[in-house]
Amino acid sequence: MISGIILDESHQSLASQAASDETRFSAFFENAIEAIWCIDFDPPIRLDAPQSKQIQAILENGRYSEANGAVADVCRLASAEDIIGKSITDFMDPADPKNLSTLEQLVMGRYYVKNLLTYEIDTEGVTRCIVNNITPGIQDNAVQYVWGASLDITELLELRENLERSLIELDAQKKALEEKNTTLKELVTYIELDKKEFKERIVANIDNVILPALDKLNLQITDKDYIRQVRLSLEDLVSSFGQKIANQRVNLTPREIEVCNLVKNGLSNKDIARTLKIAVHTVEKHRRNARKKLGLTSKSINLNTHLNSF
């Protein structure tokens, strides 16, 4: 009697444990992120059958017997019940060479596979890429069923493909930019050569034509000082003083540049006034403006010294 009670209590304990395990499995099954499914084969597929026969049996006899909500999401179905009883070929195009290759891998692995890619068609006609981990139920050297856990990686693959395309486009743009930069450098080089040639022509004309012509001019004594300044100015032009003073970006007026040039040549305010035929106080005004624009107002540096430092 006592033995019967102990056995009954043990049976109840096992039943309770089984019910608890079933509850926990059901909770995991329904709430898993992965699409979990089971495909039954009726009749079972013999493992010693030729590979082609096994693939044919998978396609003809495989039917979904279990599926959780994630499977419905992947297949774009309203609920998991909508997939139960359906054939593999309802979701996998058997004519697709990629799918045939997948089935070959499944058979060669004796239905144990990890990270197996399949290309399946959802109810909206969109082909989706699925990564699968599959394990079989084998009895008497025949596959009764397979359990699978799958993830839809279609969007991830699209992102990767978009990234690869972007990288290719970026590389093409980089090469195009490099070619443009090369062309631009060549153009700048040609411009610099043209500038150099133009400058050499100006210098040659001043040295060989204008300066000798000035020396031959028969002028009054009062005009000779001005001619001397013109000569000095031309020599400064040859030495690029005019370009340098203009490139100071201080907005000197032409008259201020002319006064600065004479100051640089060592002329006093009276000499400058006489040479330019302007009043001395006008010369002084131009010098003050030039010092201000050149940033010398609060400095003790001499204007002549500063201009000769160019």
C-alpha cells in the first residue's frame, strides 16, 4: 500500500515537472526572436537513399508541423497557424539553383547544419534571405522531421549591398577627383609658365628698350629728377616691388603707392612734392594714410625701412 502511494506521488511529481517544462518551452517558443519551426517528412527520408532522391523527398513530402509567431512575421502571414500543413515549396522556389545548392548542403550534412542560407518567398512575392540552424529527428536510419531556428537577414544584406555600392561609388568619385586635381595642377603649371614667360618679356622690354630710351631722352634739368624716379620705378617693377606692395591687401590708392615708391627710393617730402607737383602737406597726408594701412601707426619703424624690407 505504501509502495503504491510512493509510486503515485512520484508519477504526480514527474507529471508536474513535465507540465512545468512544457509551459516554459511554450513561453520560449512563442516569444523567441528567432523563427522556430518543425517540418515533418511522411514517409520518413532514408539517409542511405541517393542525394537526388532525398532532395526530391524533401520538396514533395516536407510539411510544416510547428511554427511560432516569428515564422509568421518572416512569411508575412497573419498567424503561425497559417503555415501549419503547408509544403516547403510554398515558400521555397525549387527551380532556384541557390535553393537546390542549399538542399544539397542539408543532405550532405545529414540534416545537421549551421548558418545555412535559404532564399524564400513570402506571401507578398518578395524573396527573403534566411539564415538557418537545423537539427533532425532520426529513427531507424531515416529522418522523421527537422527542427529549425531561423533569422531573416534580408535587410542586413541589403544594407551591406548598399554599403558596398556606396564604397564603389565613393572610390569612383575619389578617382575622378584625383584626375581633376591632376588636370588642375597641370593647368596651374601652364598658367605659372605663362606668367613667368609674360614677366620675362616685360622685364626684357624694360631692360632692353624702355630704360635705354630714357637714357637717350634730352630733357630739361627740372625734368631729369622725375625721369630718374621713373627709371627707379621701372627697376622696382622689374624687382617686383610694385607687385609686392599691391599684394599687401591694404587698399593703397595709386597715389599712395606712388608716394611709397618714392619714399622707398629715399626722397624727402619736399623732393616728392616737387617730383609729383603736389603740396608737401599732401605728401605728408599720403604717408600717414600709407602708414595706417600698413599697420605702422603705433610702431616706431620708419616707412622707408619697412618698404625696403619687401
